[in-house]
Amino acid sequence: MKTEGLCYLGERRVELRELEIPEPASDEVAVEMELCGICGWDVLSYAGRFGKFHPYPYFAGHEGIGKVTKVGERVTSVKVGQRVACHEVPIDTPGGPLLTRHAIRTDLKVSVIPDTDIPLKYWVVEPVVCIVNGLVYSGIQPGDSVALVGAGYMGLIFMQGLAHMLAGEVVVFDVNEKRLALATEMGANETVQVEAGKPLGSHAKHFDVIIETAGTPDSLRMALALAKPGAIIQNFAWNHNELQFDLDEWHVNAWRILNIHPGSNPHFGDLFPRTIKLMAKGVFSNEKLVTHTAAFDKPTDIFDIALDRKDGYMKGVLLF
């Protein structure tokens, strides 16, 4: 079957192109997309910097929500007309990209979204699943001191989850005063506005768990400086740089430094229905974090805003 998708061509170049996707097999469903979130690696693709991972041109997108339009004869877990979150599959999987008008998934790769009063544009599920995965692997114990380095979109979703953990304290570090105010609103016990050259004071070597979501060399260095002996340092952000640090410090302090990529959890897909329940319950909300939306067939402006970090951008969503 023919559909239309957003094709990445290189630096600041995308266009809508026709593509062929298969009819659903006996264990598959067809989904007509309603929205797709713009992930950080979508922005990287638009910047023309994804070529080391996949050659241009290609179709992509992995934060998609849509309605089921057709089901295979063996599918019993989902029905035509239900709204679902589509799980990510590798680039070039037939019917796989979600910045397309239609997608194909097996019944195990979709999770049903219940009928709620939550507006559609806030049902961006996949990044919240990534946060739940990060919380699963965080190792937070009752009474722990937790530092969250970065209060961007992913950091603030993290903050919402941390507010429901049994941490003794959660301290959030960021350069942006407005984002720190949101962190306080979402349950942070303390916020610290980061300034170049400003010493960490009593926060140095203080924390049991440090979650780094900012994705810069300075934020990673700060995460190491905040860690007490025996700390867990969760490198959640995708850092596009090289960093040197003292392996003597790592060894002597017995730090555990974790890469929380979805691939670190072989059961990552199982977190989708759990996360959807938490979103429906209000534990996680995108309401104050989705800052920009655009029509699927007019994506360039929102991609430029995201890449240039303008207009208070935190999270963008394309609507079909």
C-alpha cells in the first residue's frame, strides 16, 4: 500500500515523499498516524549529522500515535478504531517509520491508549517510556540523595517520576531559571542555577544517584563532581562528544556509570502499557512541556526552531 512520509535528505533538508508499505500480515496491524513527537535524534537527522549512523536519505520517526485501521486475522489484542502508541523498530523496517501517514506493526509492538480527557497532542508516549526505563535502572533506594542535571524536556519528565520515588531529596541543576521553576512545581526539593565557574559548595560529592540529561561535556563533568563514593551516575542523555575523566577516581570511588539507552533493557517494550497507565493517571504529563506543534506537511519551521533552540523550545509535535 502507498503512503506518504517525511524523508530526511541532509542538513536542514526534508521533504514529503511517497513510499510503499506492506499490507498487514496475520499478526500485524495498520495504523493511521495522528501525531509524532520530534525526538532529539530527529533534530540530529535534520542537522545532517546522522550520516555516521545511517546514510541519507531515509524515512524515520519513532514517537508516533495513531488509530488502528486494519488488523490481521490472528490479532485479538487490539481492535480497529483503537488509538495506540507504536513501538520503535529499526530504520528501514518496512512500514516502520512513524513520521508517515501510515505504519505497520505486529500486535506486540502497539500499546492501546485509553479514552481520557488528555488532549491528543500530549499523548507523546515513547520518550516517557525512556524515562520510566531510566527510573527502573536508577537504583534509587529509600532516603537517597538524588541530583538531576538538566531540566529540559527529558529532565522535567524525569522530575515528575522522581517526585513519586522514595528519595530523601531531589536537587535539580540547570542554567535556565524558568525550567528550574517548573522543576520546583513538579516536586524538586531544591534547584540550583548553574553558572560557569561557580563552585558546587556543599553539593560536591554529596549525592547517591546522579541523573544527567543535559548532554554536554560540562554536565557530565558536573555529574562526576556531584557523586559521592559508591554513587550511581546515570548518563541518560545522548552526548555527541568525547570526554576524558580520571579512571583512578572512577575506580577508587566505586562509581557505577550507566548508559540508559533503550537497548540496555531487553524488555523495554513491556514498559509501554505501564507508562500509558501512569500517564492516564497523571503521574507523567506533557501538558507544560510540549511547546511547539506544526502540521505534518509543514515541518520545516518547527525543525528550525528545535535545531536553533529558539522561542523557548522544549518539545515539538507534528500533527497529521
